[in-house]
Amino acid sequence: MINVAIVEDDSFVRESLQEFINDQSDMFCSAARESVEAFLHHLNEENVPDVILMDIGLPGMSGISGIKLIKERFPEVNMLMLTVYNDPNRIFRSLCAGASGYLLKNTPFPEIRESIEIVSKGGAIMSPQIARKVVDFFQTDRKKEKDSPLTQKEKEIVMCLVDGLSYKMIADKECISLETVRSHIKNIYKKLQVHSKAEVIKKSLDGEI
């Protein structure tokens, strides 16, 4: 039996997936939670799932950050992203964080079932349109990235902003003071010629940084 867990904040999607998985003869859903924090509170050595279906846009911690935390504690867990996001930035960061697969939420349930089976056996899976974006990502000229005006530390802070971290959380993660975070962000705004966090995030997701 394949032990599957779900981290999804949309109750309809979460409950529908849970019901579908529990209807299968060779898998069951051991946990269905609305956030990474709620799932981590549930997770322990005795109930580690074989596969976790993980959303990205969640209340609190993002699914991408959640992958890193869970994989650090339980590296044997297979992570399968199930999300509405199909931008190269999130796809690439999810895979780098340790995801074994990336599916869009419009994927039919039978295909999700097949994907769970594949990743549970150590394989990798992606929706066709996601695979195309990954190929395009690596084939695209990375000149804009090379010409980025941001320092490595500033790029790390931008990624924290994309993940939805507060200034205090960024300070803790980067081991710097809150004032230093503010100084870095001020420089980021100036270099990118923007005036808000939303503009920074958009430029990052558009591959302009």
C-alpha cells in the first residue's frame, strides 16, 4: 500500500483528492492538511508517507519552503507538486528543493494516481506542458541572469520575498539584522527601479533578475 499525504489549502480539492486516493485498492491517504505548518505538526517518525502531494501557494509557509524542511527531516519522502503555477521560476525552484514531480491541478485524477505510483518507486514525473517549460528554461539564453545588477545576497533576499517571508523571517534565515534586511531591500528597489515588493516579485517570476 502506498501511503499518501496531501498538503492543500483548498478544502474542495483536498477532500476530493483524499476521497479518490482512499478509493484506490493499493493506496491510502494518511493525512490531509491545509498548510505546511499543520502537516509538520502531524508528521513524526511513525507516520512518514511514501508520497506527499504538495501545493505551492499555501497560507503561511510556501510549499517550496516546505519541501526543504520535510526533505531535511525525512529525505526518503517523495514530493509531488500539485499546483496552479506553471512559471519556470517556481518549477525550477521546486525541483531544486527536492520535488520528484510537478503536476498542474487540472491533471485528471487517474493521471495523478499514475504519477503517485511512479514517484513512489523512485521515478520522476511532469505534466507535458511543465516538461516543455523545463526544456525551454535550460535552452533559453541566460544573458539576463548574468547581467543582473543584484549581488548574490540580494538575489537570496528576492527569493525570500517570492516565498512570502516577512522581513524578520528573512533576517533569521539569512542570519543578518532586520536593519540590514531593510538596507538590502532598499538597494534592490533602487537597482531594479521599482517601488514595491510586488514589483520585485513580478520581475523575479518574469526572469528579469
